[in-house]
Amino acid sequence: MLVVIAIIAILAALLLPALGHAKMRAQGIWCMNNSRQIMIAWQLYAGDHAEWLPPNEDNTDNGNWSGGRMDFDGANIANYTVAFLIDPKYGKLGPYTKSPGIYKCPADRSTVSMGGHTFNRVRSVAMSQAVGTMRLPPLRSVIAPWLGGDNSQPQLSEPWCKYGKLTDIIRPSPDMLWVVMDEHPDSINDAGLAVECAWTNANAKIIDYPASFHGNACGIAFADGHSEIHKWKDPRTMPPVRYNNDLPLNVPSPNNPDVAWLQMRTSALK
């Protein structure tokens, strides 16, 4: 009997890592499928609006491509209410996506507590703040204030390309310009994820953190519609998840290769 138990223990030790990798791979494929569906909706929206992209205004809770704000204190019902994803009053891609499940990575375990109950948070993706339009007329591209490194001085972002229409996407090319990405659970708030492009190398900063749900990797979708799982290299890009929104944002990260990778795929000088 002891021999049999020992054999079972050895087999379990051999199989469990393989099962873990298989689960991670399956979640990655699921995540990429979700983001591809969002990109199809994004392109359909543009097709119905003379190539103009959906709203994605900085620091705005509703009326963007997705509605609502993520937090952990339960003050915002958008944390667990799918209407903020599929109702066009709140999220403009809602009529094109239909399924709220595509907004959340299957590996995201973040929850929110309210009224003595625990709910799964409904969104783990955010859109590049360089992509999209302003909510109110006249139709124009986003200001993207963080591109210049300081959102209190939006004029600093003027030298950088912003993408209000599909036809604006020239540099970087559509297959290089990221649009939707999983965001770190302690970083995600509004519908956008900011990357600064002006401060590079020793002066580089992380504004908002990407997620690392897939073995230090993240699901990312690009303007041409393809999705991929990208693996981060620098530990500073992957702070531990605390599920408390206390992660400091807009912090120096000198010579971080992940920041450089994102900058090249976020915008370009005009």
C-alpha cells in the first residue's frame, strides 16, 4: 500500500505542473479570443460612424467605449453590473459586443465587496488612451494627455499621434498599434490605460500598469484585429496583486524594457 501511495504521489508531482501549464495556456487562448471580439466590435463601430472610433476620454466613467469604474470599496456599482458594459447609455461598444463576459480575462480573480456580499468584478481590460474620440461634439480625437508625460499639461502631448479614426492609424502601423490590454487589478480604474511616450530610457515612467495574469504575460489586442499574449521582462512591470487599489501609479521606471516596448506600440511623433 505504501508503495502504491508513493507511486501516486510521484505521478501527481509530475502531472500537476503540466496541468497548471495547460490551464494557463487555455486561459491565454480564451483571453485572446475575448480581446479579438472586442476588436471586431471596435471595427464595426468605426464602420458605422464614418471611420470614427468610439469615445475613450481620460478619467471619465461613462459614455466611453466601456462604462464604469473599477475599485474595491464597493462604492461604484459598475464593478459588478454588466449593464455598464453592454448598455449604450454607458458603454458605446455595448450594442456590438452583446456578451459582457468578453470584458474580463478568465485569469482575473478580482472581486468587490458591497452590502456584505462579494461580487466578481466585471472588467479587466482597458483601452490605450492614445486611441479613440472625445465624448462631446465636435468629433475629434482624444487629447491623450499622458502621452507627453504630464496630464496637467495636455499641450505636451500635441507632438504625438492620436488616433480618432481608423484612417489615422499609420504610424505605428495597425499591426503594431495596441488598442486593448488587460490592466493590473490594482491599477485599473476608468476605461483607459495610459502610456507616456515622451520620457524614455533613464527618464521612463509607468503611468498605468498592465496585467500579468498569464505567467508574467498579458493579453493585448492590436488595431489590425490580432491578439497576442506578451511576456513582460522587468519585475517592476509586474508588482504583486494586493486587491486594494493602493498601487502607486505614475512612477519612475528607468531603463525598463517593457516601457520601451509599450512606447513603440502606443504612438509616434507626428
